[in-house]
Amino acid sequence: MKKLQIPIWDRLYRPDRFLRDPKVKAIIKVQDTILEATRKFLHSKGFIELLVPVIAPVTDPGIRQAQFFEMQFYNQRARLVSSAILYKIASMIAFEKIYTIAINIRKEPINLENFDRTLSEFRQIDIEVKEASRKQIQRLSEDLIIHIIKSVKRENEEELKILGRDLRTPHKPFREYTFREAVEFAETFGYCIGPDGELSRDAEIALSKVHYDPFWILDYPKEVRGFYYKEKEDGTLLDMDLIFPEGFGEGASGGERELEPVKVVQRMRITGVEPSEYEWFLKVLESGITKCSGIGFGVERLTRWICGLESIVEAIPFPKLPGYLGV
Ligand code: ASP
Ligand code: MG
């Protein structure tokens, strides 16, 4: 493994130094505005905040190349939660609109290439709405992003100056591409689809670099995403990723949920997940939830884009980089 550069090392292990840095303080203040603006916006739309666990018997398997952290919970095997998705869907039994700012823990591969935007522990602004379509969640997300950016511009003028960040308010609706269109667009830059059927990281960044506003990629192939997204007749999913502009790349994923227990079990089998492990979740679905959609925004990725930061390490006070525990 290559040694990290000294400043990043300091940023991970020496809070006695980095907490004195005006740039670090400015970023944390902007992040505070992002969180406060998110809560205000969502409460004004009738959402309630739901607390979700960090230790669980099972967790979201749809995390692509990452793995879980396992732990012993007394005499039981447990996992650190990689996503709030199962709890968001379950909460639809009782509520119409929920959000949570959840801790997600993922054993991401140690890959220096990804250190600019991948943490092992990150926060996600997770939203779920009963009876909502994918489109409604897209429009809500656009309004949320615009509200956050306007709040930062209004409240953090000084911090943005320290960071040298000229932040632009995006226009809505954000541009949309289907996954196929995005692949074709990336091919014009010389990229081809990866062996895992995904747009490669470099292809996604190349697309991101030619946009000044965030944009959507819709309809991913079902093989590459979690079992909880609804499948359409053509075999693609009713899901979406939000890609941040200027080369910052993926910032959120979401979609309309598959809630039919028989179909969920089929999709679990296709994606190599053992349905019996998800018994509690299948019981929730059997009890009858008809329709819901949602999305999850990475808080640190949002902070990285808004502050214009090179590395995700700078976008959280006490970072946990894959392979580097920090403090
Ligand atoms: N599956 C997404 C994630 O946790 C969130 C969502 O679909 O709402 O990455
Ligand atoms: Mg995602």
C-alpha cells in the first residue's frame, strides 16, 4: 500500500493540528449549514426524523464492491449497518414521510484511486416517502439541493471566501440521462462499460466534468443494484443516481421500491442474497406496504462538492478512510 501524503496523514491522525486550521473550521461550519438547512427544509415539507441502528443482524447488501464489517454481539453474529434502506422502507408501515441522517459503515476496498471520494464511515441524508414515484423524489431532491445551496451562500459567505469557492445555484429540473444514454455519452470520450456492468468511476467523472449543474442517471440494469429497487418490463430499474457536476461524481442514489415479497425474494436470489437472513424485512413487506420511493445523499460528498474540496477526507471532522482508522 502506498503511504499517504503527510497532510492527509495529519488530517486523519492529528486533530491537535488540523482543528486549528481555518480551512477545516470553515468546512465544518458549511457542513453545519447543510445539515440545518436539510432538517428545516424537510420538516417544512412534513417529514419526521427517524433514528436508525448502527448494529444489526443484516444490512443492505446493495453496496457494490464494498463488504460489511462484522462484529460479535454477545453470542450473535452482527453487522455494522451499511445503509438505512431496510429501516426506511419498514417505517412506511407507520409514517408517510421520513428522513434520517444515518451513519453508514462499509468495508470499501483500499484503493488510493478512490480516496478522493470514498470513506469507510459516512453519513447519508436518507429520505423515504409513501405513495411517491421516482419522479416526485427527483423533484423533491432538486428543491432540497437548491435550498441547501442558497442557505450556504447566504450564511457562509466568509467560509466560502476562505475556501475560494464560487458556488453556483443550480437550475431545475436537473438534466436526465438513462443509463444507456450515459454509457453512449461516455463512449464518445473513449470510455467503455466496466466488466461489472457499471459505468466506470473514470467515465462517471468525465461526464461529471462536462456539467455545471447536477444531473440524473436513470434506469440502471437490475444486476448491478440492490434488490429493493422496482424492476420495469424492460429489465431496467426505476432507480436513479444523482451526479454532482465539475468532476465531483456520484452524490446520491435512490428509486421506487420493489415491495412485492415474491419478487423481492427472486431479486435477492439473482443478486446472491440469502432470503432467510432477511426474514424480519420480508415479514414487514408481507404485512403490506403498497408503494414508496426514496433517496440517500452522501453528506460528505455533498460537503465536498459544495466546498469544492479535492479529497473527501476534508469533508468530515474525523475521517475513516478505507484501511486508515484515524482517531
Ligand atoms: N440504496 C441507497 C443507499 O443506501 C439509498 C436509497 O436507495 O434510498 O445507497
Ligand atoms: Mg449510490
